[in-house]
Amino acid sequence: MDLLLYQALFGFFGGFVRAFFGILKYIKTKKGRKRIDWIYLIITLVGSAFMGAFSSLLISGDYKISLVAGYLGMDIVEDLIKIIFKKEHLYRT
């Protein structure tokens, strides 16, 4: 398999870990919306995969960097979009 695809998979996994803990927190606290927004989850997982692949282009291609980029990358992108567009939520149906 291509190195870039591996890095995207590691980025996806990093985003999946972030989403998993977010869902656990949601289940435990039951705050906010009454349901899990599956479209938002898919968008963030695909974005995390992209961030993992992109990080391998910028940095030596270490899988640990892709994991961290997938975990933190979409969080940073989401916060920047919220600031730029002055929105409380990145995605709202």
C-alpha cells in the first residue's frame, strides 16, 4: 500500500479515537442535542484522514504524527472555521 494511504488511515484512526471519546462523553453526560449527528461524525472522520495524509506530506511520514494530526487536526480546523464565520457550531442541520 502507498505510504500516503497509510498515513490517511492513521489520521482516520486518530479522528476515530477522538470521536469515540466524544461519544462516550455524550452518553455519560447526555448534554446538548438528543441524538448523535452522524453526518458531522463522518465529516470529521474524513477530515481527520485528510489531515493525517497532509501531515505526511509536510513531515517525514511518521505514523505517530499522522495519528496526532488526525486527533487534533480537525479540532483545530473546526475552531478556526467557528472563529472565521462566527458560528457556534461547525455543522448544524
